[in-house]
Amino acid sequence: MVVKKKNNSIATPHPVETMLSRRSFFRTGRNWIIGVILFEAIAVTIAFLGFGRKKKPEGEALSQPVDAGYIKDYQENSVTYFRKGGFYLAHMTDGGFIALSMACPHLGCSVQWDDPSKRFNCPCHSSAFDIKGNIVASPATRPMDYFPVRIKGGKITVDVARPVQRNYFDKKQAAYG
């Protein structure tokens, strides 16, 4: 508030008049908090929608084949987890190898191998699968996806470019040494 004196000079406002009122202080604080919340909501939405992620061209392999070692390194009826590639390599009792995706076909949760019960369990919705990836307990409606396995000279490689969906286990899905 500017006050003019009788001699037309401008008086400086009183120090109390320059301070924020209590109401305007809380209004300013509220506006800052709303601004921060809106900024965070927009940032989360952008991250969720995937803006800024580099997408690979269609048909391009997602990664190189994973070297899984040699046949002699695995016991029959055993499962080994491979973090690189996100799969489980199962050595079945008939000598075959199958690489199963760790993503549950129901909703994509990460399944876990339970060695005592010899089955894969999904912690999200209790789906269960045997060592070949077949459904043991629903709500999953199809077996686990698999990755092609190649055995050459006793050496095992798994092509993790794309998981293969299936409706049942077939011996052609496994590799034999």
C-alpha cells in the first residue's frame, strides 16, 4: 500500500504491511504442494507409458544365445535358473533339456522352482507347473513358454530372442544330446 504525504513524496509501507498474511501463506503452500503432486503424477504416467524407451525394430533379436554349459554339468530331473536370459533350464528324466521362460503365462509374474515338490509355483495367483512346464494347478490356461535349446558337441545354448508359446508339451520342444 502506497501512501502519499502532503508534500507529494511517497512513503514507504509499514513493515507489517509487507509480510504475508496467514491466509496467503497457507494458500501459497497449498499451491506448491498441488504443483509437486501434479508434477510427480505426470512423471509417473510418462514412465508407465514408456516414453523415452528405445524400441528395437521388429524382427531384431533381443539378445545373443546364452551359453548354458555342458550336458555333463547337469543331473537328471534338475532345474537351473539363468538370470541372464530369464529362464530355467530343466534336465528331464528322459535326458532331454527344455528352457522355460520364468514368466507365468497367466499374468507374467515370475515363477519359482520348488525343488522338494519338483514343480514351478507362481506366487501371484498360485498357478503351478511340472518340470516340463505343463499346468499342474490353474488359473493358468496354457503351459509355460519355452526357448529353443541347441546341443552341439555336448555344449548347450539357449536362444532367448523370443519365447515360444505352446498348448502342450511335445518332445520336439526339448533338445537331446
